[in-house]
Amino acid sequence: MSRSTRFAPLGTPLGRLRCHQHFRRHRLAALLVPGLAALCTSPLWAQPAAPATDTRAEREVEKLDVVTVTATRRREPVRDVPLRVETLGAEAMERGGAASLADYVGGLPGVDVKTSGGPGRGAVTMRGVSVGEQQIATVGMYVDEVAFGSSSAFVGGANTALDLSLLDLRHIEVLRGPQGTLYGAGAMGGLLKYVTNEPDSSQFSGKLGLGVRQARGGALGHTEHAVLNVPLSQDVAAVRVAAFNDQEGGYINAVGKAAAEHVNDGRTRGARVSVLIEPVSRMKLRLAHTQQEIQRNGLNVVEYDATKGAPIYGDLTRHLDTGEAYRLKTRLSSADFEYDLGWARFNAIASTQRQDGATGQDATALLGNNPAFDFVALNNAYGLRKQTQELRLTSQRGVVEWLLGYYRTKETGHVGQRLWAQVAGGGGDMTLTTTGQPSEYRERALYGDVTWNPSPAWSVTLGARVAENDQVYTVFINDALNSSAPSDDTARTYLATLRYALDKTSNVYFRAASGYRPGGPNSPAIDANGQVIPDTPKTFGHDTLWSYELGYKADLLDKRLNLEAALFNILWKDMQQPKALGASTIVVNAGKARVRGLELAARYKVDAHWNLEGSLAWTDPKLTEDAPALGPAGSRLPNTAKLAFTLGVRHAFELAGQPSYAGLNVRRVGQRNAGFDSTGSSVPNFSQPGYTLVDAQWGLEIGRWQLAAFVRNLTDKRAILGADTALTAFGLPLNVTTVAPRTLGANLTLSF
């Protein structure tokens, strides 16, 4: 089953049609914000001169020594965490022109973001843990301490990875390897955590920003944003408000009956409100609400000839008989109560999420370009409601440390589809078929770990998680009940780490961890005549993997050189995969895989002006046991380059007496497969060539003003980032997502 068919009921003919997307929305909780009178007395425009030697680049290097993360549900230095963790600063990404999830993490060696047409339509994989087309995500998503997105196979969770704006983010944490013990289902390949800025009750502050950008041959895009931090009571309470508007100019053109220029233009708007209350030193309450809407008038995909590997209709041009606009609304409200008991820290976290989306797909060619119709369209509507609650106790630091938690979630989802056509000659529309697919998912989990620190040099951790879920998946066809399938599943994950401090600035570690994705129900498969196929598997089980990792972390040369290295071996079994059965597609478990890899990362502060950095990933993912719906043993898993690396250089200097910087980044990604070569594979193959991209940045600070200019894809390559091969089996073109053409932009920011 392709990404574009994910919304189709698994046991109906529409399950073989293309449904490009799935979308989400979050429930809104009203937050009343007093205390804004402080705005009237704040000195917004004061501009004390910054010391000429304290450049932004130098301050960032100093921060590298004290970066802390919450990967283990404790705040601790990156160097002391016994797994590969990367922190991506939001400010640095914004200055470099990053505008979507593919920009944030898609350039990291060993990480793949496969999009199907634009922001909000991505599937993230790490360390090669992918079968190409997935029903359930293999990388978990968090916003601060809140799990985000669907855990089931029926509401598009695998292919609608959270694409949050950089607005008021502190950084993004990238945790590599399975995180199932602490973070639960769907984090078997890794985890992405968006970490937002907390309100500051000590002082009033804010930021205003304006940005412009334009891709070669495209229309002008622009961004406006504002952030205000207002103390409500000194050192007791504060509120932080942020809002933004982003207009995408577009650069894809269309030919056909729906011919147009820049069809992938659109906008993204959002806001965030966060309140922090600390009435006593031991107690803290944080309330937050985030709302975002992504709207695009079309997709940024281009049809390619699969045999020639070249665009059919010309550079950055596609064929459309009807438009393919989409919309994605996301709302997330959360509360995090924290109390220091003295002997432990207690957290009670609750969230409510609402995700809603709609997409249109041109299905004219899929139905044979029937002359009776001007065009055929497949419309999809999607909704998810999710509530989570989590209770957690975390001990104080000591010889023995422990953590104990309870997690529960409830999801209700619905997907509706309408296949319709406009009668030739501009006649009325005709409904061909409709489906409705409500689903429910409930999960309860207990988890915990214990760490023993027998000496300052040694640390040992053991952890486990037990999770139970029950699900119901129902299908209506043309408003008549087709099927209703329940299921229940229990999964266990485990964690063991050993860390040894070679000295005060370097550690080695060993980590063994497991991860899983929950199983679920299948709808009855039907044949071409609409008859139920007997003995269709009623459910599919959870799949699991074990990862074994050996790592090294060090701050050397008086903390001017930071090094990280990791060797890992992943064993994956009972792999979930789509399987064509009659006129339907169901999910089955089959086959085994092994992923071997090496990751290296280094950052070097040459002196006060020069900084160098680089990272590399060598990944070798292969099937070790036949998987009939995929391929034979020895087949390479898709969407992962065997070798990928990045190199970056940054120079800080003075320009007209003001701090300035210039930087250059090079990214190389090797050849990747889009699927499998095996005849009859549910994921047909296409070889995606390797590519090299170059980005450049320059910036200047004048007091409280910052100017950042950037060029993305400096050499104007047409690198293939992802390829959807689902329709090639029907003799239709390959849908390809390429990197945006050379893009020039600048951001101007005022901080106060």
C-alpha cells in the first residue's frame, strides 16, 4: 500500500487507489492572559551597544559545553547521555532558511524525511528502519513532554509527521535508536522532540521578525512573526505569546486542463501561548496551547519516467486535470504540573490534541482517462482526537536513581473518502463511491528504570515498559456497513546501558534497547468481484527490534573539540508490511532484517573566529529472511543511503565595527532505493541517485537588530529527495519530490 492509499479502507477496492495525505488537528483550550499592561512601560526600542568581541558565533560555541537534553527524562549534559543525541538550535536553523521538517532534520546523515508533496506530508525514518511504505510510524514525535500523533495504522500517523514551525522553539532533540522504554509505541527507530522556550518571569522581552525568500523561477515568499514574554508576577508567573504568518511563493508549474504557475504556493499560520506559574520554590505549573494551519494549493511533486529517471513534462512541471490543494490544521493543548517532594520529582502531564485535514487528488489517469469525464478526483477528509495522561516520579541524584511512570492515551479517528467525476463538457459532478473509516485506539503502559552509580566513573541502567492496547476499525462503503474489526495487543520493551567515564571530559557506553509498533485489526479483503476472500488475517501483530550500540563521546583540547562515535547493530523481526490481496491491501507480519551502521560527528573551535563541523553515517540495512510482500533475503531496505555526510565551516568577523559571520555547508547523500526489486513487491523499486547540496549563510548584528541572509541549494541541483512508486505497477508515472531550486532569502529580527 502506498502512502497515497493509506486512507483507503484496507479491505476495499479504494484501498488500491491513491490518497495522497492524512492530516491532523488539536483540541483548543482557552487561556486567559492577564498582565499585558507591562507592554506599555517596556523600553522596546532601547539599543545598548553589544560588545564588539561577543559575536553570536562565539556565544554559540560557548553554549556547546553546557547543552542539556531530556532524552532520559532528566536534564543532563549531552556528553553524559548513553545514546546518540543531537540538538538542533532553532535560531541557527531559522538563519539558514529552514522552513519545514525536511529542512530541519532531512539533512542529517542517517535520517530520511520522505515527503509526498509538501510540509505536513512527511514520513521520518532513522538508521534504516523502514520498509518504504509504512502504516505506523517508526520515529516518535514529542512536543516538550507530550506524545504527539496517532499510534494506530488507520489515521495516517506514519505519513503526517509533525511539521511544526520554528517559531519560539528552543531546539529540536534527535534521539537515535529505539526509545520504546521511556517513550512508547512507534519510537523503534528514534525520536524527534520539539523543545519550546519557557516563559521567563524575571523580565519582559520579545522579538519581531520579517523574512523574504524566492526560489529560482518561483514567486516571492515572505514570513512575519512576533514573540512577547510578559512577567505577570516577578519570579512567580509569566506568559509567553508567539504568532507567525508564512506565505510560500511556489515554484512548480502545471500543464493539462488545470494548467497554472506556482501551483504549490500557499501559506502557514500559527500561534502559541504558554503560561508558567511557580507559586513556591518546589512547585511549577506550565500550560501551553499551540495552533497551526498549513494550506497549499498544490503539491511539489513532479512526474518522472521511471525507466529514464527524468521528468516527463519538463523541469519542475507536472500534469494536472484538476487541482490537488490540501489543508492541515493542528491544535495541541497541554498542562505539566511538577512538584519537588524532596526525595523525588513528581510530574502530572495531560494533553488534548485535535488534527483535521483535507486533500484532493487528481485520479483521472488512474481511471484510464475516461472520455466520459472531464476529470476524476479523490477527496479525502481526515480527523483525529487524542487525549493523553502521564504520571511520573523521578528520584533525586544519588548512588541509586530511579524513574517510574504510568501512561495512557485514547484516540478516535475518522477518514472519509469520495471518488467523484465531472461529466464531460462541463457537466455536473457524479459520485462514484464513498467510504467512511472510523477507528479507536486505547493504550495503557507502565514503565520505569533504575540507575546504579557505584562510582563517579561507572553507571549502569536497566529499564522496562509494558503496554496494552485495544482497537476497533470499522469500514462503511456508500454509507453501508462493510466490516468492523476489533483487536488487542500487549508489548514489552527493555533497556540496558553501561557508561564508563574515561576522564572528566570523555565517556564510552554500551546500550541495548528494544522498540515496537503496536499491532491492529485488518478488514476483510475482497476480490475483483467484490466477494470476501476467505481466511483473510483478521489482525496483524506488533513488530519488534533490538538495537545494540557502542559509543564514545568526548570534549577534547580544552573543550574546543567535541567528538561522538557510535557503532550499532539492529535486529528487526515480524516486520509489518502492506500486502496486496485481491482488490485489497492488508497489513501482515513477515521477514527479518538487520541494520549495521557507524555514525561519527565532530565540532572544532579552531579559534575565536573559525568553527568547523562534520558528521557521517554509514548504514547497511538488509532483509535477512524472505518477506513475500517485500523481497527475498539480502534485499536492501529502502530510503536509506549507505553513505551520507555533512561538512560545515563558519567564520566570525567584524564588519564596519559590528559582529558578523559567514558560513558554508555541504551535504552528500548516496544512492537510495525507493522500494524492492522483487517481482510482485508491494513497494516497487526506483533507484534514487545520490546528490550533493551546498548552502551558504551570512549575517550581521547591529545592537538589537540581526540580519541573516542565506542561499539554499547554491548550485541549483535537482536532487531527488523521495519517490512514490505505487502507481508504476499500473503503468503510470513515478511521482518524485525534488529539492527546491536555488533559493535566496533574508530575515531581519529585532530583539528587545
